[in-house]
Amino acid sequence: MRTSRSVVIGVDSSTQSTKAVAVDAGTGELLAVARAPHTVTGTGGARESDPEEWWTALVTAVRAAVRDAGVPPASVTGIAVAGQQHGLVTLGADGRPLRPALLWNDTRSAPQAAALAADLGGPESWLERTGSVPVASMTAAKWQWLREHEPAHAAATTGVRLPHDYLTERLTGHAVTDPGDASGTCWYGGGDGTAGADVTGGVDVTAGADGTAGGDGSTGAQEAPGANETTGANESTDGNRASDGNRAPDGYRAPDGYRAPDTNRAPDGYPAWDTHREPDASRAPGNAYDPTILNLLGLDEALLPTVAPTGATRVGTLTAAAAEALGLPRTVAVAAGTGDNMAAAVGLGLGGAGLLDHPVVSLGTSGTVFAATRTRPDRPGLAGFAGTDGTYLPLGCTLNCTLAVDRFATLLGLDREDVAPGGADGVVVLPYLDGERTPDLPHAAGLVTGLRHTTDPRAILGAAYEGAAFTVLRALDELLAACGLDPTDSAVRDRPLRLIGGGARGRAWTDTVRRLSGRPLVVPAAEELVALGAAALAAGAVTGEDPVALATAWGTGEGEALPPLARDTETWDRIAGVLTAASPALLR
């Protein structure tokens, strides 16, 4: 067994599974990767998961990663969780989930999102306040849906969490989030839109830190050792899933003493871990929960977690129950963590201490485009997220990406890589099988046009790739423009596009993106960038160093460089024409 190294654990709790990586904090060497699956349920627009299953998967994956790394548990010094964004977790008086979590891709809240977007002065007001306009994926719309469709559950809620918040609370006993994930709720203001905005809210976070605080992207958030220790008062007897005897008659969990209410906050309302907070410094303009929006949603701020200065802020150590469940020492530092897209940015070295205005395309269950920037965009089609390090992370997201294309392959009886060598032969596929987020078409279905008797099924599959890639790349052009960059400028077009996610490993995906974008690509060698970004946050919590600088030094964003191909403007224009013609009538 290796004994002379400090090991940090990064957790990626995604839609379908949990991945945990064990990383040497000094060198960035990836020692082990472990996985455990999740279950997603729901038909039509419903997508739900049991948060208890996330915790069980986290425990399984972390234990396996430490075992496979061949290191003693005592060498583990830090852990951080990055989670799927936007999901709504509602806790009862016992601290347990009242019902399954509503996931980011649950589109039932589309009517509520539209109604919210029309309030408070319309989309422009939302952009000014939060950087984003409500759509079905945002947590605010999901909370509004719960209030309207399950008022008893909403009334019984004593805590509202995002997925990563829930898991961090299971680790530490503290209700805490970070600016990045909080900015995806539509009830948090991520800044005033100016470069170098102070995400610390005026809080002095320099004590015990090696880095500097402020808008330069460094964390400066390391707290003094021991200041974050919990008493264990919030722990269950075994730190794990309750027995079936704790299920209520409706099949979910009745109160079982898992956690007493209100034990995560000090008497003055501030969390016990936040030893540097002054009474009036917790809510800087533009970097706080928006009281007007909370009032509109009927949501008491006391139900929400406290926002840590950064995702690398050390917010506690493991509770006794969590330490026992994970087989790790209680002294393991826990970072605030963040959302999955923010963690991926850290893993790529994007942020104030790394690359700014460098575009990324992620091809996964969803297709996302993002870049770290100093200025928060104000475009309705984009989410003006905060980064987790003091920068902004504007993001465009499409619902239909790799899963939609794989579904076409299954329907056609083809392997996912079996596309026609001659292209789509005039076929256009808009693969909006689950509605769509960008463009905002939550009720849309998939559309295929251009078929003939002679059409090769492999051409249809190729057209599905093109339709999905077109939607993602069109969002990328909008994002670049919102960051003050001209997408047609050669200096911008020649900037390598970083391609990540499961699709980045597929030849058909890579070829399609190169052909439709006309850009050079960098395909990072590391496959678990979200988990690696979380590991950098954990290392930042342990050392006080900037996590983006750490990830850059580790080289987690490095990979194969692919030269550009001539841009296929004919295919681009054909797909754009079909989308424009179909939107009013066929893609409602």
C-alpha cells in the first residue's frame, strides 16, 4: 500500500450514476476511478430519482475508489461533490427527502417556467436579477410546479436543496452550497455583470488561507483547521439508508430521526462552519438569494442552504456517521463543491487562474456549451451562471444529445457509429425526443424530413448526429457573441474548441462537430473531468490553493489536438432552414 501521499476524492453525482476518483493531491495522478449506478424513473415529461440512492451510490463509489487506489484511508485528506444541476430535493422536518427529487430534465414545469418568465417585468428583469430566464429545467420552475401540483409536500418542506447540496450535507451535517450551483436555481443573483465582481459578499475569507481572495478567481477560502468540526448531533445511527420500516404509506420515508431540524445553523442564523462571517456581510447586492423572487415563489430563505464563497471553501469535516459509512477518518476536509458544469470547467483549467473565453462543448445526456468569462451575459437563450471561483460561466444547454442519437440508432437497428460515408443525403433530423431547452421548445417531438425510397438508414443516423450537433453549435455561437466575441472572426474561430463528454470518444460525433463547426478541436485525455474538477476543489479545501491553478498544474485538461475541417455550410443552412420552417407549426 502507498502511504506517503495526500489523496483527495472527487465525486461526480450525475443523472445516471456516481463516479468517484482518487487523486494524488500533489501531482494530480489519477489513482482510481469507481462507479455506481442511479435509477431514473418517470414517463412523459417526468424525470425523478431517489436522493437516498445518490448517497448509497456515493458511499459505494468512494469506498471502491479508495480500495482500488491502494492507499490507506488515513491518506485521504479531502473530498468534494459535483452534482447534476437544477434538481429539486425537498427535505422534511426529519431532514430526510419528502419525495423523489425532480431532475434537471423533468419538463413538467414548462408552464410554470413560462408564467414565472412573464412576471417581475418579463425576461429582461430576470436576466438583470439572476442572469437567466426561467425554463423548465431551472429549480425555481420545479418548486413552483411542486407548489401547484403537490401543495401538501411543498407545505411540509423544511429544507430545499440541490443534488450536490444534499450530498454535501450528508457528508458534513451542514446546509451549504456554492455560487456556481446556486446560480442555476433562478432565485440567486450571480453578480452585477461587471468583471471582477466580489463573490465573497464582503466576507473576510483570508484567515488560514495560502491564496488570495477576490475576483481574480482564486479561492482564498481555507479555514483554520478544526473550525469546521461538527458534533455529530445530526447523524443517523448508521449513516446509511433507512430500513423499509421507515417508509410512509405512500412508499416514501416517514420521519425516522435522521436529522433534527435547524441543527445546521448557529443561533444567529449563520452556519456553524462560517467562522468569518460578520452579521451584515452575508448578502452583497447581486450575490445573494433574491428576496423578491423568493417572495414570488412563496419560498422562505431559511429553507435554503448558506452560500459559501467558492466551491473550494472548506465547509466542514466528515460527521461520524459519514466517516463510518465511507470508511474514512473524520478529519477529512469537505469542500463546498459545485454543479457538474462548474466542476468540468475547473477540471479543464477554465477560470480566473486559467483560461478565459475559451469555448467548451460537452456531449453527454445533454449537450452543453460554456466558457469562463469576466462578464455575465444577458441573453435569454443562455444561462448566466456563476463560476465556482469568482468568474462567470455562461452556458447554453440542449436536452437532446447522445441519448437521442443512440435512440435513432436503436430504432434503425444500427450501431451508433454506423453512419453513411456519403453524409445525410438531404435528410434532416431534429432529434427533439424530450422537448428541447435551447431552442426553448419544451413540448417538441423529433422531426425527420427529406426521406425518399432510396434513403439509406445510415444517412438518417448521420442526420441525427448533424441535428444534435447543429443545435449545440448554434448555442455556442450565441454564447460567444454574448461574451463580446464575434463567432465569425478568424481569431475566435481559430481558438480550439474543447470537446468533452461521452460523445467526444466517438468518431462519428467528433467528425460531425469538426465538419459543422470548422474549428480545431482539443479532446482532453481525461474522461472524468467533472470528478477531477471536484478533486481539485477538495485539494483547494485542504491546501488553500486555487483549484483552477491546481487542475492546470495537474494537466487534466490536456489532450489530442485535431486540425479543423472545411466548414459544411450547406448542411448547416439546410438544418437551419428546416428548424425555422418547422418551429411555428410542428415544434410547439
